[in-house]
Amino acid sequence: MNEIRVNHYSRGNDNKAGYILNEAFLDRVELEGRAQGAAYPEEAGPDLTALLKTIMGMVRRNIALIGAIVAATLVLGVIVTLLIAPRYSAQVRVLIDDQADQIIEGSELQKVNNVQDAERFLQTQLGIIQSRSLTESVVESGRLERDPAFYEAMGIDMPTQEDVLKSGGTKKLDQIRKEAAIDALLGNLTVALPPDSRIASISVSSRSAVYSAKLAQLYGERYIERNLNQKYDSSSYARRFLADQLDEARAKVTQSERDLNQYASAAGLIRVTSQGQDGNQEAVLSVTNNSLVQLNDAASKATADRIAAQDRWLTLAKAAPLAIPEVNSNPAVSGLLAEKAKVEASLAEERTRHLDDFTTVKSKQAEIAEYENRIGAIADSIKKSAYLEYQSAVEREKSFTGQVNSLRGEALKEQDRGVQLAVLKRIADTNKTLYDTLLSRYNQLNATAGASSNNLTLVDRAEVPAKPYSPRLLVNIVASLVLGLVLAAGAVLLREIFDDAIRSPEDVERKLGMPLLGLIPLEKDGDVASHFDDRRSRVSEAYRSLVTNLRYSTATGLPEVLMVTSSRQSEGKSTTARAVARDIAVLGKRVLLVDADLRRPTLHNFMADRKMTGLTDVLTGEKTLDAALQPSDVATLSYMSALPAPPDPALILAGEGLNHFMEEARRKFDVVVIDAPPLLGLSDAALLANHADGVLFMVDASNFHRGAVKSALRRLSLIKANMLGVVLNRFAPKVGGEDYDYYTANYYSYGEKD
């Protein structure tokens, strides 16, 4: 035959204090359960709801601590905000175009856009803005190192001779001040470039609104000026080379004109020419002289080609690989650049997960280096081609020059002196043509360098800010509030972790590992005993629920000897013992309630006849059990006080008298309820627990136990006492942090208003 066992404790929202059953319902459940062999599973409530209720309970229990921490952080945030010196920020906005100007023969400056290098170019420009060299030019142009107001705006002290002494005399005062000014500017400089924009914002912050605007404007101007200087210097080498060639060509023109005039004067010849069909002046020459003229033209062209090839070679020799047009237009280079960009993107992704010495990072770096070497090899090949072209032009020039010299000798032999005049004139014309070509090229380079279009444009000038950007009171208050809440949450969690107080049914199971048999609510007046007579009161219902659970706490039903104890005094054990004994007696059981607290007896205060005969006399053999009994208001319930108080309670309880008393009490009564003394510091309760069939442990939810409950339970475990469970006394739902109103208010008041 199966028996129904009522769960002592369930995690569900609707079953947190055990089943609360009236007698009729209890009997019906018992009969049906025995017939069907049924068992009732625990109901599982939503974990999220339980978690929220637990959190709310933690908040209510620690509301003072939370309020104090939040208030302290708010006050601290306001104080810090008021103490911080206001700071102002001004900015200039500069448009950065990713054009790259290159000098191409026979054309103006052309704009070349490289899509793959666009992002890298923009990042390079941001690095230039944040460079120490640009900041140094800002300091020098504004003479900031000698401006005390600048140091005050930056919030630092102006270096003095003491700083020179501290450096050991290795640096001069001006150098120290300049370095301090540069460091201060870099520390207050902010450069931003939105992802899909080419307009960079250069911001400078300081304690002075005027200086913030001044410094930001200086940064923008020096940045643009630096870019122009770099463009001008990029063609300086080519201009110097052409200047040298111009000097040489000018000397040749002068000399050839002088030779022509001297020969004509010495020979007494008059230079006469005829007009040709093409408008050019031509001299009447012989076949030899005509050949000489053609070879001379070829030699002149070879010289011009040599100069052009030399110019191109020297330009390419100094240029970076990607600055060479033939490299950029090379399909192989385009493919290598695309592959390199992919590897660089992969490298950037690897660096977000690994350090530079990681294998995959090194592998990607090696791939990038290989691509750069291959691109460099192509560029070197193009440069070599230009060099070979230059060498070929030199050889052609030498060849034609040699032939001209050879024919010149023959022409001198077969021509008269007039022919020599024509030769000299052609040489002079050739030198002049060469000179004009070089001069035109030189002028073109000068015009390009002096009037080159700048790829930087100042979009917005720096304006003096009207109000500081820092500190921001509202933001700091919100940050302080968030910080306070975080600190408060941490403090509450730590407090809850190290707090061993038992406030709720969950604490009984989680902290003690014991089932919960009863949940006694906390009354507003604090007097539980005054609610015994009211059978509809919450206290009466709670104790009846406890008795119901006790009926199914053992395999045989109610324990014959039930001991009620606690870790210390004033936890409600005596009141609970009286209530349990009364409710069991109401069920028709013969019940004996024994006050076994020989040190602080209380039961005699509730007896109608306060005679001085009690447990002590029975244990010492002075009185019989029947002589020590006293009646109660329930016919089947008898009382036995602890009087008279003995001098050594532990000695009396350790004697044989307790064994004889318990044997006789078991024979004469169905249930013996022992109101035992507290466990901590005393051996009395341990002696009594050896004679009990079950121990009911009381815990006061309104007190902090600080390990007392666990210590008491360990003592009971050492003597192998049969622990039935825990009764949580003076339970306040709001303090416990859960929604127990159903059991402590709504359910217990059910039926009051029909």
C-alpha cells in the first residue's frame, strides 16, 4: 500500500511553502493516493520570473546601501565636474584630394588616380598631420615656445632654467621649451576622417577658446603650405639638370654663331640664301654638302634624342616604382597590386586576432614583401629599358657625329669656301634649335612648380568656440549614476554572497540543504501567541500546514517523539512546540507537551495551575509522570513544565531518568512534543535529540544568523539526529524578496468573507 508524501518545498511560484490542506481535503487525498499509488510531482515555475523576484528582494533588502552608494557617486561626480577646468575645442576642415602629380614629357601636369592606394594615401595624410615635424612648424610659425599664454592654455608650466639643470645641461632652454610645446600640442590634437569622406577635421583643445582657434588654424595653414613645398621640391632635380643643359647649349650657340661670323669675315663671303617652297631658307649646296647637311640633321636629332632619353632616365631613376606611368599602366603590376591589397586586408584581419610574431602574420608580411619585390623588379626593368634607350641614343649621337666629322673633311676638299659657310650656319642653327627646345622645357617645369594645383583645400576656418566642450555636467551626472549603480550592484552581490541569513524558503534549501516544513508569517504586532485562538488567522493556518506536513514527514506518519529546537533562544521554538502539540491534539491524538528547557523554562507561564512540579522531579524520581502532568484547554493535550529548575541540567538529562521517562511517555501518549533548549553552547538539546524520532529546527527569518544555524545543524548531524526539516519563523515576504502573499495573506484569509 502506497502512501502520499506531501512535498516539503517546491520551487514553483504556487507551491513555495508546501501544501496547505484542510482536514477533509487531506483525508480525500490520502485515500485516493493509496488507491492509485499516485505521487505528485513538483511544479516548475518560470525561471525568469523567479530570478526577477529574487533580484527585487535583494534590492529591497539593500535599498539603503544602494541609495548611499549612488548618492555618493553622484555627489563625487558633481564635485569633480565643478573642479575640472573648462576646455574649449576648435577645428579646421581640409579637403584632401588623392591626386598624384607627375611630370610627363610633352604635356602639362596630369592627374593620376590610383584606386588601390586611395585609402593608404588618406591614412598617410592623417599621419603627416599628426607628425612631430608638422607640429614643430606650427610651434615655430606661432612662436609658441616663448608664449607664456600658450603654456597656460595647455595647462602646463613653462620650462625654466631649472629644467635645463634637470636635463644635465645637455639641452638649451629654447630646445626644452620647443619640445614641451610640441608634446603639449600633440597631446591636445585630434584628427578625424569619416569613412566615406575626404574632408579631414583637425581639432585642438585647450583651456582658452582663442588659443584653440588659433592653434587649429595654424595646423591647417602649415599643413597646406607643407604640401605645396613638397610639390615644388619634387621637380627641383629635373629643373637643375635642364639648367645645366641650357648653359651648355647656350655656350654652343654662342660659339657656333661666332665661328660663322668669323669665317664669313675672313673669307670675305656674303651669306645669301634663297626661299624654299616650305618657307624655310636654304643654301645652294653640292651633293657632298647636301649629304653633310642630312647627316648633320640626323646628328642633331640624335643629340636631341640623347638629351630627351637622358632626361627621362634621370627622372625615372629618382622616382618611386608606383610613380612611373609605365609601371602603373602595366597589366602585371595592376594584378600584383590587386593581390597585394588582398593580402594586406588579410594581414589587417590577422593582426586584430594575433600579434606580429604570430606565424600567419609573418606569412602575410612575407607575401606583401614578395609582391613589393616583384613590382620593384618590373619598375627596375622599365628603368633599365630607359637606361638602354639612353645608351642607344648616346651611341647614335656618337655615330652621327663621327660621320658628320668625316664628311666635313671631304666637303672642305670639294667645296669652296662658301660651302664651309653654309656648314657653319647649319651648326649654328642646330645649336639654336636645341637651345630653344631645352629653354621651352625648362620654362614649362618652372611654370609647373610655381603654379602647381594643390590637392588640399581649406574648407572651414577655425572659429573661436562659444562654450566649452568639457566638462559636461549632465553627461558626468549620468556617468556617475551608471557608475554608482554598477558599484551598488557589485556591493549588493558581495553582500548577498557572504550573507548567510535565512530570509526565504529558497535560503533554507540553498544555504542549509534542508526541506522546509513550515512557513510562519510575521505579524504586525509581533505577538504570535495572541493569534492561536483565531482559527482563521494566518498564524493558525500556518501551524496547521506544518502539522499536515509532519504527518507525512516519516514513513509511519507523525513521529512519536518530536523535538523542537533552534540555534539560539527567542527563535519561536516554544511557541511552535505549543502550537504543534495543540493542533495534533485537535486531530484526536493523545499529546504530551514537555518543556525540556531546564535552564530557561517558559511553558509554566501558560498553565492554569503553575505548580512547581515538572520534568525535573520526574527525571530525579521525586515524582511520577502522572503527578507532573497538567491539563490544557484541549482534552487530549497534557502539559509538563520544566520546574523546578535544577542546578545542573546536563547532568540530569544524561542520567537514566530520561530513558525511563521517554519509555513511559511513549506508552501513555501517541505523540510527545519536546520543547528543547537551543543547541549552541549547550549539550542539553543533543542529549534530548538521541531520544527523539524527529527533530524540527526553528529559524527566525528576522535575524542575522552568521553561521549559527549551520553550526547547530552540524552538531545534530554529528549525533545522527533524524532531522525532519526547518520551520521558517517570522517570515516577511518583502524582506524575503519573493511573492509569498498567496500563502501569507490571500490564502490564509480565504473564507473570511463569504
